[in-house]
Amino acid sequence: MKVGQVLLKGATIVSMDDVAGDLDEGDILIEGDRIVAIGVRLEVPDAEVVDLRGRIVIPGLINAHLHTWQTGLRGIAANWTLLEYFRWMHAGLATCFTPDDLFCATQVGALNQINSGTTTLVDWCHNNPTPTHTDAALDGLLDAGIRARFMHGSPKPDPKPGQPHFSEIPHPRAEVERLLRDRLGKNTGRVDLGLAILGPHYSTLEVARHDIRLAREHGLIASMHQGGGTEKAPRGWEALDEDGLIGPWINIVHGNDLSDERLARLVALGVSFSIAPEGEMTQGHGFPIVGRLRALNAAPTVGVDLESIMSGDMFSVVRMALGMQRAFDNAASRQSHGQIPETSTISTREALSWITTAGARMLGLTDRIGSLTPGKQADLVVIDARAINMRPLHDPVSTVVMQTSLANIESVMIAGEWKKRAGQLLASDIDRKLDRLAESGRRIARAMNLRTAA
Ligand SMILES: [Zn+2]
């Protein structure tokens, strides 16, 4: 059977690939789920041609951290500090979720990511009280058709009398094995499994050891929040280091409170870092560690974290990470040299790499995603550069990072399939899905007596 060929013609291409480079007017040939060629005036007689003059094509964005299950609670936590968030979200609202609530939040949240240009989502799902909840969240993710790493995590309720605190409960082995057996692969499918564990900040050392070993045994990433409040396992990182349990399979989220020495050691061991700049500044984590990672020749990956606080749009959060670190660097230069730096300390291209190539590296998927490269998956975003907020185009990378809004995301392709085309998300019954999500969100908020609009 002949595989269908699609030829994207005449676009400005920002490939984020050193060999393919950037093209002012280039073509991309797609065959099945893969990119097979990038070049100028490609001639492919039988291909379906898509005229993309006036558009910029970039690799699909990689959102490194999102609790998609909170989509139905949009805006509800926008005025909460981290302490309020723990009390009201994890010990409160999270406990009111039915499997159906997880389904519609994950489905709509993932569709919104596609609509905004994200093609790979790290869905950090830590509201899985039962396997039925987990299956429902997964069904939502699969239904949306996004590429994803489903990070399976445990909820954080207040313990009932006689029950252990969540920090003392090891990650459920049987559930991980069920998911691998029945539902998900490892680095091979559209949706793969990872572990959202508590780690030494949120669990005892014994639990952290158990959970990392479980992830290692199955070749999975172990991702964990680090920071906010008192750590459960003081000197936990030192102990895990001595045990040889730290390596590229570890992903740390936030990390604002790590000492310089500890951060350097973790980077040297190959640990990846995911920051959520807007949420970290809002909730009280501290300053995002962009500059501290750069000083160690490491790059952050960037995530939205919480639609219960902010927009799900990746360009907003990456601009925040870039602007914040430039401000720090400029202030440091003023202080040490009495003047601003001769040139910007961080380029817009580097910022774009945080949400493309760095994300792919973190997920161990550099051979499949992160750049427009022949042989990789056809995950891409078409940005309309003809709009009033985009013209004239002098520096396509800077226009992409600094000017692009949701209104400019014209089309999105995942694995060679259009998921959004000509400004329209290609999903059925969006209004019905949104009504169902609104009903779910209102019911959860009402259960906690939180004020919510009718
Ligand atoms: Zn988080």
C-alpha cells in the first residue's frame, strides 16, 4: 500500500535542527507519520500539496509539566499560595473527583494543548485514588490524540484516622505493572508511561528509594516535585546519591530551593529539570532556576503546571521564563559593572529550545520529536505570520517566541495527522465536551463550598 505523502510548500521553516537549519521559503515532505525531507522547492509528483506561504512552521511544542486533571477548575486557585493550594486542592477539591471528572478534564485540557501548539504533553496526573480514575484520565488523553507521557502519581489527601500519611505510602507496584501490561508502552507509543513520584521532598526516604527503584526496574522516568514547605526526607538527595539511584531517569520539577552544590551534583548526574515559571512565582516556590541551570551548562524544560491558576499557553510561560532571567542577568550586570550587559544574555532561539529540543531530551525522545528533522515524527505547528500582530517578519524565531498568540496557531499536526486545521480544532462536539467539563467543575467546587459562577 502506498503511504500518503503531504508536501508543505513555501513556509518559513524554523526547524531547531542543526542540519536542516532555518529556511525563508522551504518545503517539508511528510510520509505517513514521519518527516522524510526538508528543502527548497521539493518536487514530489503525487504528493498532496499544502500552500503555506506567509506561515512559519516550527516543531510541535513540548509542555513538560501539566496537571491536566485540574482543567475543570480553571482560575480557581489563581489567588492561592502554595499553602492554600495544598489545603484546598490536594486535601480538598482533589478528593471530590469521580473518574468521569478526570476524563473530561484530561480530554479538554489535552485538546486545549493541541489548540495552543503543544504536540507532546507531560501529563502529571497525581489524582489517581483508584485504577478506574486512572483509566478514565488515560481515556481522556487517548481520545484527544495528543502525544503524551502519562506520569502516574498518587493523591495527597489528609489521612483519615488510622491511615498512614501519603508520604509513607510507596508507589503502587501492581498498578504500574497493570498499566504497562494492559494500557501503555515505554517510549514507543503515542502515549507512554512515566512515574509521578513523591521524591525526597514529599515522601520518606524509604518511600523515595522504593519508588525510584520501581521506576528503574521498568525503565521509566521518575518525576518528582521539589520544593515548597518542609522536606520530608532531610538529606534525602545525599542518601539517594550514595545509593546510586540518581541519573538521567530522574526529572525534578521546580527545584527552586536546592542549594547550588546540590543542583550542580544533580546536573552532573544527568538529572533533567522542569520549571513552571508562572506558577512558581505565583505560589511562592521562589525564583525559577533558569539562570542557575544555564550556569551549569544545562537547560530547563518548561511547563504550564496548573490551569487552575493560569493559561495553558506555552508561549506565555516561556516568555515569562525568558523575561525573568534576562531581568536577573541585567540586574546582576548593573550591580557588578554599573551598567547593563552589552547584549542580551539569552537569545529567543535558546528560549524556543527549552520547549522543543530540551523537552525531547528530558523524555528520552530525541530520535522522534523536538525538531523538524527527516526521520522524526511529523509533529509540527503552522503559525500564520500574515496577521496584524506578526508582520513584518524580520527574525522568524523572535517573532515566534515574542509575538505569537493563540490566534496565530493556524494548524497543528501530530504524527502526520492534522489535529487543527485552518484555525479549527479537529475534534467532535467541542461545545458538548465543554458543557460536560463545566458541569464537572461546578460540581467539584460546590462540594467544597467554593464560590463559582453559575
Ligand atoms: Zn506540578
